[in-house]
Amino acid sequence: MRVIVYKSQTGFTKDYAMLLSAETLYPAYSLEEARIRVTRNDEVIFLGWLMAGKIMGLTKARKRYRLLAVAGIGMAFPSQISTTDLINHNALTGVNTFYLQGGLDFSRLKGIYRFMMGFMRNILAKKQAELSDEERLALEMFSRRTDHVDAANLKPLIASLDK
């Protein structure tokens, strides 16, 4: 059986998992739920949020399940993320790997993640006069909730499942 397993921090990865479930009719479970609902024989499409190029939850998912495809969800624009880098940073050779742009909702961040992103926001705000276009967009994302979750972004991942 094919299932979707996800690890979400602020909800954007969960949103993609639910969209993917609706498109494929595969059940979707959080990594915690999957522990009791998904077997080692199931084929898993894993979605996890990105932090510094690492797909969070992937280590546990890799130990527990047979991975069919993996998607990292982050706030960066797709043109800024190399799938090759994602594969290398996460040792995903031989697994269909994808990047999906999620979003940022600063109000949903907790603990160390809120601190780290707040630190980044403050650094960008202090050098506002010399920001690159990319940095200006990042600062804008910190200032308001941004959401780039879109079912259309899942098309390459879904197409890979049919091969």
C-alpha cells in the first residue's frame, strides 16, 4: 500500500500532504501517527520541512519505512533550491526527491525556531539599505504570513509515482 507520511512545523508541509492525499487518494499521516498506522511493507511518500537544507523527520522515516519519494518543503523560491543539493544534504541517492515552496507564518514558530528566524529577521532589518532583491523578499516574508502551497506544485511528484 502507498501512504503519505509528513513532518510539519508550521502547517505548510501538512497542507501539501493533504493536497497530495486528495490528488492520489493515498492516506496521509503525521510521522507520529504513522508509527502505529504504517508498516515497513508500505511504500511511503515522505514530506518534511527544511531547516538549513536538512529535511526534518527524514532520519526517522528512513529507518522505519521504504521510501518511494521525498519532498522537502521550505520558504525559499524554487529557483533558489537545487534538487542536487537537497539530495546530497540528505543522502537521498536513488530516491525521487523534490522541493516544494511552502511559506512562513512567524506566529506559528515556537522555541528555538522562532528565536533563529527572529535573529535572521533582525539581521536583515538592520541592513535594510543594502539588501539584495533576494534578501528584500526574505524580509518581506518575515513581515507577513506568506503561503505558496499549491496543488499545481505537486504535479512532478505525482508524475514520478506513475513510473
